[in-house]
Amino acid sequence: DFATPRAILTGHDYEITCAAICAELGLVISGSKEGPCLLHSMNGDLLRTLEGPEALAGPESCLRPKLIQVSREGHCVIYYENGLFCVFSVNGRLQATMETNDKIK
């Protein structure tokens, strides 16, 4: 038997750099090299776009997601290349931000 994909997720214009799956909530979050993070259902429906605060990033820099994690309670934590952490609700609302100079892996 051959494995077949359950769904094909679309919406990014650039390569995917990070992704997280929350099976409990049926969500997939992905971030691309030059764009926002997208929140999909496991069926492939695009639910939300998670836009970071561009004003904190500076006028010439683009927010590039590096790491993503999602909790069972529906909080999405995204770490961007420039040292910015953002917490979003699954409704797409930005709840908190924090900048750090530490290297996060």
C-alpha cells in the first residue's frame, strides 16, 4: 500500500522554514522564508494568517519565522530570526511580544 497525503496545504509564496502540528486541536501552523505564518486545519483549509508586528522589526527587515510551537490550549509561539518572540491565539490575535539577543535553537 502507498501512503497518500491527507491534505495539501497551500498559501505560502516562499519555501517553508518551520512548521508545527497540534493534533488535539486539528491545526497545522507553518512559516515561510519571506512571509507570514499560516494556520491551517488538518483538512487543508486555510484558517488564519499570523502577521508579526512589522513596526518592531524595523522598516527594512522582514520578519522571518524560525521556530513555531503550538499548545493544546491554542497558543501559538513563534520565534523570528531577528530575536523576536510572538504569542498568538488561534484566532490570530497577537497577545504578547518579547525581544531577546540570545541565540535560540
